[in-house]
Amino acid sequence: MDNKLTLGLFGFGVVGQGLHDIIKTKNLNLAIKRFVIKHPEKKRTLPASLFTTDARSVLDDPEINTVVELIDDAAAAFDIVSAALRSGKNVVSANKKMIATHLEELVDIQHKHGTSLLYEGAVCGSIPIIRNLEEYYDNELLHSVTGIFNGSSNYILSKIFNENLAYSTALKQAQDLGFAETDPTLDVGGFDAKFKLTIVASHAYGLYLSPDAILNIGIDKLGASDIQFAREKNFRIKLIPTAREINDKAVILYVLPKLVSPDNILYAVENEYNGVLVKAAFADEQFFYGKGAGGHPTGSAVLSDIAALRYGYKYEYKKHLGAGELTYSTDWDIQVYLRYEDEQLIETLGFSSISERFYANNFKYVIGKVNLGNILKNRDAVNRDGVFIAEIA
């Protein structure tokens, strides 16, 4: 049954405006009653009567049955979303940090109050990966879910490798285009990708994890010597989140730059595009590709969730029904490239094997195997100036 939705929107930034642009072109059984905004002094393209700074005017309005949360403050977003769900309203959100941090609690609230929270727009922009994990792969044994989850960092890396831009120049371009924030740490530090990976792991493997338990190293320490090394070896560098089942009983999760060869499908994913590679026992290998940044791509995912609510759609969290079958582990060796200055770092990380070592003109690197848990334990020593680490196949 196609139910009429009356919407209250929190936020009218890039995604909120993109969503409105799409909605006004469609003949849908829904209406936007109110926008809650933070800065009333800003000039808007819509009538002032649609806007308010009072959250309760939406949360307490019995006519509004659906809340769309599109703000950038994770703590405030959680307050809004949890209050809306408890009051009987369904919610659509694109706030990956909030969802990743509070997912288990939000699932409990949904079950207790019979409401639905959908968040396709929080993970990989226009790519419908959450819905596919929930529906298509609901009974699948997934070997791995990996890819490019952050369009901002991928745009920067594409400009570096395709146009020979300096990191700082590529970052400025991404900021000017609205792909990266004024403070780009969430994107280039790998935090955004980690939040998305946390959500993916819940739907793929039935795990509720704190993002703090997962390793993330970004591209912000990338240097000219690392770029030269990659080019000489015919690699490109991509920021890759990885969820992988190991030993039929555990799952490893981490976000690291990766030296990607031309035979890897992710090698050709450029600019603000995302690519998600799913390897499954029965469906084999499948690849999802689409824009991962921008108001309209993310807005289209948000609208898809809104449309699904018209028919009473809910995530069933099917993989959690077998909770306990898989556990989270960091006890796994990965092959890495490490540029370093202090020899002590090699000992600290405890390389189990070294296949290549180089030192010339103040450029020192080593290639070898190191335990994921050791990197996580010493991430402050790794994630600092003078050091760059990347996984290498």
C-alpha cells in the first residue's frame, strides 16, 4: 500500500537542497511540511514560512509522520533521530558517523516502538549497497566487501595520478567543488570511510562494533616519494576500506591506502566516484559503481529510502539473527608498504617478514608482512608526519 508521507526535514545544505531538487521533479505521494535549519539568516530559495529553528515543531507535529535528518552534527542527529523513532515517526538519515556510533541502540529503539530507520544515503552516495546486503545477500556467505567508499579522497588521488597535481592543490580543488569540507580530516583521514565500513559490517556480517575499534589510516600523510614509488611500480593509490571473513569464524575490518594494480577493478574508479566490490560464496564477485559525493547522488539515495517507507519497508538485520557465528578480529597479517624515518618503527610494528627494503636520498621504505593488530595498537606512531603506510597486494 502506498501511504501518504508528510515530511519534516532537518538540514537544508548540499544534500537537503539536492533532495528537494529531485522531489520537485517527481509526482510522489508525499509533501514537505517543514525544514528545521540552524542559520535562519541565510537566504533561501524557498518561502520563509517553510523554515524554522525549532526542532519540536517537527518532532511534536502529529501530521508529520516521516523525519529526514540531513545535518552534520552527529550528536544532535542522534537526539533528533532517536526522539523521532520513539514518537512513532519513521526516519531517513544520511549521517554515517551517528549511525555507525549508535546503530545497536537505534535498532533496539526501532524494535521497541515499531518504527523504521533507513540510511542508504549514509553509505557510498548513489550506490544501493545497504539494500543489496539486506535483500540480495541476505542468505549469502560473504567472503569480503571492499572498495572505494569516499568520493572526496578518491577525487584528490585521481587528480594526483592523472593530472600530476600536488596533494595540497588537489585537496583545494575538492574543497572548492564541495567534495571536501574546510576541515577535510574526516575524508582524508579515513574516518568517513570507517564509519561507512562499520555500517556495512553490520549488514554483511551481523556485527555491532564501535568505530573506535577499527583501524583507519588516511591519505593525509601521502608524500611525493610515495607517489613516485607507485608510478614506477605501475600502481595507483586508493583509500580502501576492507571487511573480510577469515578462517570461517572471524571478520577483519580496516581502512588503509592501498597500492592498486591495473588488473584490479578499483584501479579505474576515478574522481568522486565510489566502487564497492562484493565477493560471495555463491554469487561470486559483483561490482557496484556510482557517484559517492554531491547533493544529487546522495539525495537520490535518500529519496529511495523515503519512497520505500511509503510501502512500510524496514531493515530486518537478517545477519544478526545468526549473531555469534562470526567475531571481530585484528589478528591477521597483511602485506604493506611503509615509508619511515625512525628505524625503531620497524621493530615496533613487528614485521614477520620483509621482502624489500630501500634507502636513498632520505627516502626509506620497507615492504613486508605485519599484523593488523600491531598497526592498530601503534596507530599513533604510524599516523604521523614522516610516515606513510599502504597495503600492497
